[in-house]
Amino acid sequence: MAKGKKNATDAWRPQTRLVRGGIVRSAHGETSEALYLTSSFVYASAEEAEARFKGEAPGFIYSRYGNPTVAMFEKRMALLEGSEACFATATGMAAVFASLMCQLHAGQRVVASRALFGSCHFIITQLLPRWGIATQLVDGTNLGEWKAALRSGAAAVFLETPANPTLELIDIAAVAKLAHAAAALLIVDNVFSTPVLQRPLALGADIVVYSATKHIDGQGRALGGAVLSSEKFYRERLMPYMRHTGPSLSPFNAWIMLKGLETLGPRVERHSANARKVADFLAGDKRVARVLFPGHKSHPQYRLARRQMAGPGTMVSFEIRGGKRGAFRFLNALEVIDISNNLGDAKSLITHPATTTHRAVGPEERARMGITDGLVRLSVGLEDADDLIEDLARGLKAAGA
């Protein structure tokens, strides 16, 4: 439940914030952040309990509302993102859902980019309409479509950039202007970029969501998420929703995320360097039909990536010739890279979106999103890049491409 107040820590540079932001030590003076595994808290008097519940006295009430360990994670995330407030959630999808449902009601309208993670696509196209919330998908790269869709107004705009799994980029600043002109709040899913490589709030976004399960943990250990926003949105919309619906982050998982944040900067730098080498190899191999990587000049939004992101990111998507059969042969021949639908891990992970993360989207919509049967999504890890390239070459040979 952290909120960002101006103090000495605001002058710290990002890497210092990643290591030291939000630390509150107990009387024991521990070096590592303390892990408070408690469901609730006690009060010195009935009057103190009343004051806390009324918001008139500081202190924690119940770990569904807030917890010292979780608060440290929230404060660190807020400092890193440059936001006024942060609420940690149990998962990344809980963060996405909370960012929408805490502010929407029947009769309102949401405009979103078409290129979305499968579960995000389900929320936008299936769940929201069930509650009388109209939704419209647009080509996120086409500002004309955004402008036309927002002409009649909207309550919220939702997008991913880079998108999962096509790594499509959207001009955050331009869409933010259009959204605000339509009286809509812009929500940006910044998972693929991480707060190290992209700062959506500085580009005009109102709300940023993360799956902390990915790069923030970075080692496949725990689930978590975060919603970052203004203090006003946090107090009036997000906090009441979170307190009464309960998708809160556990203290143990928050502690893991705090440890992950300490090394996020160096890890993302190494991930990105490896991803660039892998993308260059794939782009030069005729057995690969196309490579999607924001750091490669062949990417349709290469110039936008250089303007909007501090680095190319950790993800590389590419299309294997031979469709699903070729892709499966490729995947099954890999010896170093693991087949997994997770991403942002120290270990390189690869998946076939059409049959996993985007299976429920449907073939026609997948085609519109650019997800072919030969497309695979690679989360480049921290291994030696040469070992990864040799493994990819092994897979391409087996694919018969």
C-alpha cells in the first residue's frame, strides 16, 4: 500500500532504488528485509483499533489490506517506476483485472490493442462484455484506428508494448494523448520491457501493471503482480477494490520479489545482450521465415523502440518454416532451452503460442494478431549466448527447415 512521498530516496538512481528502496528495518537492525508472516495485527487498545480502521492512525490492520514486507515491495516498485502509489497483487493477471474492474461499470467502454496475451484478450473480449462493458480491439500500431475508436469516448484504454508474443510496439505517448482527449485512463502492461527498459508513466500512461512472476522474480520461484498509479486513483478506486476482493500478494512472495529486484538491472542487461546475439543469428538463418525483436533493424517499429525503450528487451519471437510440424520438431530437438510458457527467467524458455498461451484465442483472431502455426516465443536467459545459439541451430536442423 506504499505511496510515493518526496524524500532523499527520490534522488537515488534506478539501481540504488532496486537495492535499497522501501527498506524499513525492525529494532533488530537486520540487513535483509524482514519477512512478516502474519495474517493480522494487534492493537494496544480498542481506541487504537478504531483509529486504524478509520484511517486516523498509522499501522497495519490485516495482511489482505497491507503487510510490512509487502509494503516494502510496493514502495520499492513505486520508487523504481516513478509512481505515487503501488498495490501488490497475487499474480500478474490479478493486477490486470484489478486495474480494469476497480474503475469500470456497466455501460462504459474499453478500447484495447488487438495484440494481447491470451488471458488479457479473454478479459477484454469475453469477461468485460458479460458485465455490460463494451469493448473494441484496434491495431495498436495504427494511430488512425485508435483515433477512430476513441472518437465516441471511453473509460479506459488497455495495451501491451511490446506485445505478447508478436513483440508489436505501440507509441505510448501518442496513444496517451488520444486516450486523455477521450477522457479515458491509459493502462499499460509493461511486463516485456520491465521498469528498467521502459517508463510508461513518464510517457503519459496513467496506470502500469506488471506480472512480477516474470523478470522481477526472474528465477521461476513465485507468483506476483503490481498495479502502479497516482495516489488519487489508488485511494479512490484501487484500494477499496483490493481490500474487499482480496487478490493480495503473500508476504513470502513479496520477500522473494524484493530479493529479485536487487538484481533486476544487471539481469535485464545480460538478458538483453544475449537476446540481441540470438536475434542476429536467427535473422541470418534462411531456415527462419521471420524474426521479431525490437532491437533488430528488421522490426517494423525499430525506430519507436529506440525512442521509447532504453534497450531491446529479453524476448525474441520467430517463425519456423513448416508450420506447426516444423515448430514442434524444432522445439523437441532443443537440449539447453526448456519448453515452458513462463518468461523472464534466468533459464531460457520457449513456447509455441498457438497451442499454449494463445490457444483459446481462436485461429482467425490469431491470424489477425500475426500468430502463425510456425511462430515460437523465446525468453532469452542468462546462459552463455553461444550455447543458446548452438542449441537453436540444433533445433533448426531437426525442423528440416
